[in-house]
Amino acid sequence: MSTTDRVVVGVDAGGSTTRAAVAVGGEIVRSADGPGANASVIGVDDAADAILTTIRRALDHERPAAIAVGAAGAGRRRIADDLRALIAGAYAGTPVVVADDVAIALRGAIASGPGIALVAGTGSCAYAEHGELAVRVGGLGYLVGDEGSAYAIGMAAVRAYGRVLDGRGRADETTDLVARALAAADRDAYLSALYDRPPSPATIAALAPSIVAFAGKGNRVAAKIVQAAALELGDLVKSAATQAKLVDASPTVALCGGLFAENSMLSFLLETRIVGDLPGASIVRGGNALAGAVRIADALVA
């Protein structure tokens, strides 16, 4: 099969949705959606089933020359290896690579060569590639990490409201937002909302867009939260760049994820920090993670 008619499959397997794309000669010709496939949540076997089901929906009885999967939870080597084994078992003889979802985000934004992707949505993570070096920083989850993420921003506002209830802070639109979101008009309701029926990370993260907007309008509490988030996200990028030996290489940095959907105080502060830390760096926004998976699959048979 020539390079112009080979069939490859790229997969973006997220927590809520799995998307598979079939590409011929580097061009996506079909795609299909399926159920979420975060192996850390549903287990490796069920995640592999969801991925394989979605791949089969996308394929039209073709035999893929290569399969590349970016999967939530695959930042853990054991999960990545187990997923790869199950997917490769269904397509014996086909090269299969399973990587973290942030790896396909990088290649969705930066087609080839060295670069850094910072993904900031509900969680946060930075990923850099430079030759044979591949470095992942952050992404430790909301319990111990995800600094600068939407969850971290939302949780900082939740803490600020606790200070208001203690008489150590003044109520404003940021803390009023938390009170409404938690349906917590007083201390007892606040504690009940957090400990009797703990809100999901997604619920806390949903506060972030409003907090970022408040910061842009001059709200002092929100501005302090956003400034801290920008510092944390900048640290992720700098650490990834340092470990991948990109600090003095004028790297391209891709900002991916919901927190960067629009220009804001957060994006301004972060971009200023990146340019200061990485002289000559260029910054791009967004990128198509599914296209990134296709590019990785194509590279397997190049």
C-alpha cells in the first residue's frame, strides 16, 4: 500500500466521549463517536471495549495500517501498556501506540518537531517533546495536583467563601457565586454541601469561567485567584521546557483546553510569563486532538 492510500486510525478517548477518525493519505475521511474511555474511571477492559467499538464504527471494513490512541488515564504506563495490548490483540500485526491524551493535543496543535502543550480545562497538564525526550508535568488529579486548572480556580473561590463565613473576608460577586452554586447561605449549609454531598470536580470547575470574567472586570478576590492560577500554569510550562531542554530553543507552546477558549486576564498573564521564561517562544492556541492522533498514526508507517 502506498503512502497516499494507506488507511490509519486516530482515536481521542476522553472521559465522556471517544472519537475515532479514519484517514487516508493524511486526510480524515470518516469519523465516529462512542462512549467515554477513561481507564482510571471505568477500568482498562471497559475502556478498551469502548475504544475498539468506536474504531469499528469508523472503519468501513478496511484493515488499518496503524492505530494511534490518545486516552485519558494513559499517562500511567501500566494503563497505556494494558490498553495497547488489548487493542493490538484485536488488530494483530497492526502497529498500535497508546499515549496520554495530552500527547495528541500537542500534535493536534503542532504538527511535528519540538514543542510544548499546556492543557488546562477541568484539570491541567503540560507535555513537551524534543527529539527522543518526552516529558509530562502535572496531571496528578484534583486531589493532589491540577494546579491552575478550572477545578483549582473554582476551589480557590470555594475557600474564599469559607473565609467570608468565618468573618475573615468580605462577600463579593465571587463568593456570592459560590454561595449560589453550593446552595449554601450559611456555615452549616456550606459544610453540608462540601462534606455530606461533595460536589464533583466538574461542578467546582464550572465556576471558573465566571471567576476569570470577574477578574477581568477588576474583582479583587477573583483577580488574586487568576493571578495564582497563571503562575501555577506557567510553572508547568517552564518545568516541561527545562526537562525537555527547550528553554533556550525558542519553542512553540500550544495552549489547549477550555480555559483558553477566549482571551482573558488568565491568558494574558500566562502568555506574559511564558515569553519571559522562554525567550523567543511562540504561542499558539487550540488544535485538534483527533487530528493529532492521526498524525501520530501516520508517523508509525511513514
